[in-house]
Amino acid sequence: MADPWLEAYNFAIEIAKKAGEIRRASESEIKISTKSSTVDLVTATDVRVEKIIIGALKEKFGDDVFIGEESASKKGACILTDEPTWIIDPVDGTTNFVHGFPFVAVSIAFAVNKELEFGVVYSCFEDKLYKGRKGQGAYCDEESIQVSDNKDIKKSVIISEFGTDRDRSKVKKICSTMERILLIPVHGIRGTGTAATNMCMVARGSVEAFFEIGIHCWDVAAGAVIVQEAGGVVCDVNGGPFDLMSRRMMCANHADIANRVIKEIEIFPSDRDDHLHIVNPYQAFKLLL
Amino acid sequence: MSDPWQECMDYCVEVTKRAGQVIRDALQKDIDIMEKSSPVDLVTETDQKVEQLIISSIREKYPSHSFIGEESVAAGAPSILTDNPTWIIDPVDGTTNFVHRFPFVAVSIGFTVKKVIEFGIVYSCVEDKMYTARRGKGAFCNGNPIKVSGQQDIKKSLVLTEINFKKDVEQFNTMMNNVKTILTIPVHGIRSPGSAAINMCLVACGSADAYYHMGIHCWDMAGGAAVLTEAGGVIMDISGGPFDLMSRRLIVASSRAIAERIVKEIKEFPVGRDDQ
């Protein structure tokens, strides 16, 4: 039987590359604003690129639902339904983009009946396109990729990020988790600064695991497919099943590594993407009127 | 008068390219790992092979020059810096990255005469970026001039540093406390690419605004120091005093303001010296 989502998949690949090219071209004209804090950045390019991606997709797949980072921050809750749904991050790694740090990704995922069908991550400055279609393996450009075969935590490299929340108690917990992991010991802790790229690092075997609390569904949806199709595992930071809207995620080359890292993670509460959250008191006031 | 060290530098670039190719070839195959001072201090045959290639190539042309190479020192060679023309070599900076194929691995070479760094070469092999800098003549990446971001405001900065396992509990805690302090200034972010030489070049080309580290070695710093300085960056000791190549520590930044702020915020711990 023909793949019902093949056309969508190929189109996603095309549009991710186009979006990445726009991003590379706009390196010089970066105007920055902030979102939830002074270190949670967004640029005019982010908004423009998301409009271009959604515009192109809506033109071809107008009946589908769209969950995109920049549209979501204005509207509130992201609800995942059974409907064909595109989950888009026009730039994963805005801080990197602003600084010219070489990891910036366009991330596009597609879900039907709440199941992820495919994911595409285009790492713009590396010019690498990662993709995974459910049941068909994972690729970087035309080469098939696999997770690392190392099951020894003491020979592993783990990715852990500090995120954009500078609340001291959260920073303390994040660092405390990193400390425990370092003392296992592991070979090292690294970070590229973008969740989508970090997941691709797991998928291609450059690191054994990546986890984060505080990411959004659009940061990890595509990466989740790619990691799984590369032979890895994706789950919750408590070891339970992966919950796309939970704002937390653990992925690894193997369950043994995932479970060992999970033992050290100090979990702190995070909002869900499918809960309505108030960005500022003025917005709350307006909602009450 | 022509530049007495330009010929050395041109030859160095050639040798570095060859060394980089050896590393890239090795990345296609399986890599056996050995441990040095601890289970996370790794070395491979490639580190040793590349260092031998570099030293023997240079010795052939410049038999009177001195060498300080990471793997030779590990094998017992001295690491005292004299006035003699000296090549300071890290054949594979980012061995952990190399072993895991995390894309930041570099050949780093700094050349000193009378203890002054005359030129530096850092070749980021996976990215295929050749950073070069001759004292007084600017810094380049693949032939294109590079310069630091010029960022003055620490709250708009992207800071690089590395965190790793340490046997000494107090040092480990100080390292982590420094990270928490810097993060909550707040800065835009902290990144850990995993190669000191590349970290210095990332600051040099404006992709990051600062890098600080205690516990590295002269061979990690010599090449990058030239690139960073020639790109207009600031380099100093963790205490705020002048940079000391044998001190096993440094701060580099896009501006004096950022470097001095980092000096103010972080606490030191003893790391020994390369010349002891």
C-alpha cells in the first residue's frame, strides 16, 4: 500500500531546506526581542521563517492543523488532536543564531491520531538534513544513521543544557543533575544549544543521551522520530512513556543508558504545552474582561 | 626586512593539513581508547601518530627547534619553555569528541620565540576550518579575516566553558559554582563544545563572547591565543593579571569589560603549572 504521508514528508524536507537557506542569508540582519525572560530570545527572522513555512504548508495541506513556536507564544495552549498536525520550530537555537554559534535548526514534525509519523531537522550552518519516517529508518542527508552501540555509561557522552530559565533554584537543580552525571563518571557533558540538533547527535551516535526539562513540543517532535528510527529510545525523564506535551524529554541510544541517566535527574515541575499559560499579567487581565 | 618566521608558518599550515587528514581518515574507522590520568582523560593511537607526524616533519626542516607536545610530555619529555624557537603542539584537541565523533576536534600548534607566541594555527578538522594568525598580521579562518564580536555587555554574552569529572571534590564544587554564578548574571547562555583550541577560535570569530577554563595545558592554549589576540580579543589570567602560557588557565573575551566581569565572578582553584 502506498505511503499516505509520503507527499507531506517530501514537502517537509523541501521546505525545511528552503527555510534554512533564508536563515543563513539573514545572518547579518538580526533584530532581537525577548519572550518569557531577558534570555529567551526571538528574532524577526524566526517569525518570518515560521510564516513562510506555515504559508507553504497551508497552501498544500490547508485542512491540517499547525502548531508552531511563534504562533503558539501568542495564543496559549497547544492541543494535539487526532487531526493531521504539523509541529514546527522555525529556529531551534535562536540564542545561537543571534551569536553566530554554529548550531541552528529548522524542525518540522507531522503527527496523525496523536502519533508522530515523520520528522525533519535541517541543521542550517552544518548544512545537514536529518530525517526519519516511521518504520523507514533515519538519515543524515542520504546516509543512513544509527545510534551509538555503547552501553557502558562510563564511556558515554551526555548532552545536558542549562536552558533559558535563570531562576536560581532551577539552575541549582539543573547543575546538581549535571554534577551527579559527571561523577558517575561519564566521558563528558556537551551541549550544542538546540534540542533538535542535540537529538540528532544522539541519532547519529555522537553522544549517548540527551535530556531536558523545559523544552517545548516543537523542539523535540521531529527529533523523537529521528532518534527512534536510528534505533534509540525516547521516554519521559522519569522513565515513563514520552509525552510530547509534557515539556520534558529523555532520549538515548539504549534503555540501559537512559535508565542510568534517569536515576540522576532531579526533576522539577514544568508547565505543559497543552495547558493555557499566562505570559504576563496584562494578558491575564484582558482574558478576564 | 622579510618576516623570519613566515616560512615556518607556511610550512606549519602544510603539516597541519596533513595531520588533519590523518584525523579525518581515523574518524571513518574504529577507535581504540586508552586512559591517562583518569578514566575520563583519554588518548588514542591517532593522538600519538599525529604528534609524531608533526614533530618529525618539523624536525626534518628545523632540526634545532624545540618541541612541547602533549603526547611527548605524557611520555616523560620536559615542558619548560625556553627562548629557543619552540613548537607547542596538541595533535588532537578534543580527544573525547574524537572518540565519540562529536564534531569539534582540532590540531593546535603555537610557535614561540623568546617565549613570545609568533604564530598560531588551529585546524578544526571536522568543520574543515583552518584558523591562522601571525603576530601583528591579523587572524583568518580559511583565508577570510575574522574578528571578535566586540560585545561589552556580559548580559548579552554567550560564554564557553567546560565541565568535567574531577577527583578533587572541592575543585569540582568550585567549577560547578562558577558555572551557576556566570549563568545567573544572567548571560545569554553557556556552551561546552569540548575543545579548548576551538573554543578560543569561536570567540575569535565572534560566535561566542568569552571562554574561561582552569586545568588545561599550554598545548591547548598556544595556537588559539595567537588567533584570539590577532582577532582583537582580550586574553588574561583568571586572576585578571597577564596571560601566562604555562599557568594551565585562562580567560579570553571579546572585550576587556567582559573578561574583567568574569574575573570578578569566578573563584580559582589550584591547577599546578606546565613548567613544574
